[in-house]
Amino acid sequence: MRRALLSAGLLATAIFMGSSAELPVPFSADQGSASRSHSNTPGVINEPQGPNPSSFTAAELKELQRRFGVHGPQPRLAQLFTKGVDQLTPLRSHTVNRLEELQPVILRESRRTGLNPMVLAAILFDEMQHAKPGEDLPLAAHSGLFSTHGPAQLGLSEMVKQGLLRPEASQAEIQAARTELLNPERNVALLAGKLCRLLALLKLEARDTNNVSAAFRSAKTVATLAYLHNGKLDYPTRILRYMQDSELHGLIYSQRKKAVSPLI
């Protein structure tokens, strides 16, 4: 009897040992760490995420500095303030409403220039979101207290670069130019003109601003334009993020219909 039981035990052990290679290995903390490390290895399990289009190399920064001038990143305190402002829901709602009023102008300028309308929308949203109180009041604008005006925060220097204002303009011409900058529709048109001007200097085309979510070249083009528009190194990241904002997408691409009177 004992021999029979021993033989049966040996047989069961042999079967178990022979099939142990096919059994699942218990999960352990070390294996979890190894798995996570392994999954971050490019080409093994997960595809690499690819380069960040809003990140510029030292050589790129040097060239942009030489050709256009840059300011570097915002100070840490200013970044925190900007982030805090972005969290204010009432302010965002107010900005979205203002941007909605400009939707027809944005689409018109997009058709005219070939620019991605979301590039214009994202820049306008950011600039309006962080505008200084009172700077769009005609009295404050004409006082010379502020250097930039309108939804896109453009200055007289941009009008000079676009050939719309003489460098040695008279005071009357400067006053008229400021009035133009305060006109929202004219301001958006000037923003589109500025982006096209920068694209020409970069030897790029307006179509290079399309397909940003899928093409690195397009995202890099938009990041460079955003950087040159604002002059802050952390600005392109915000613009690329706004371009993916579902609410802004709906605002720009939706079609508004007039309400039908129930009496009809």
C-alpha cells in the first residue's frame, strides 16, 4: 500500500515538474518594475512617443535668436500666475464667448491665407484670456500706456513690418493705426498677416500649419510660429494644447443656425 502511494506521489510530482514551464508565473514587485522599464524601451512593447514639437534644440534657439530675437521662458512666478488664470472657469467662459463672436472672421482669414483656423483660434484665445484689464479701452490705448492692442495683442511695430504704417509715422497716423488695432476684425486679419509674414521668412507655407495632431513637421511649424509671435519659450506648449481643446474645436467648426420662430 505504501509503495503504491509513493509511486503515485512520484508520478504526480513528475507530471507537475514537466508542465511547470507552461504555468503562469506569479506577479512580483520586481517583475512589475522590470515590466514597466521594459515597456518604456522603444520598439519593444510600446511605440516611442516621439520628439516634442514645442522643444527647441540649442542650435534652433540660437538661429531664432539671431534672426528674430527671443525672451526665453516666462519666470516661474509668471508661469504660476498664467496657470492660475487658466483655471478660472468664468474667465474661460467669457473668453470663449468673445472668441465665438470672432468665428466668422477667423474662418474668413483662414480661407484667405490658407492658415489652419485652429492656429488663429488658439492664439486669440490665449491672448484674450491673459489680456491686461482696460488695455482695449480707446482712452488707455491712445495714451500710449500699452504697447499691444486688440484680441491678438499686436503692436504698431507689426503694422510697420507689414508695410501698413510708415516707420516715421506722424502722430495722426499713429492714432489711426491704434484705432485699427482696436478693431477686432482688423486685428484678426493683422494676426493672419503676421503669421504669413513669419512663414515666408521661415520659407514655409500656410499649409504647413495643417494636420498638427498627426504630422510632427506641422506641429513644429505651429510651435515655431507661436514662439515667434509671443516670444516666450513656454508659449508654444499652450498653443498646441489649445488647438486640441474640444470646446474650441466645436466653436470654430460648428455651424450656427438661426432659431426658427414657432409661429412659422
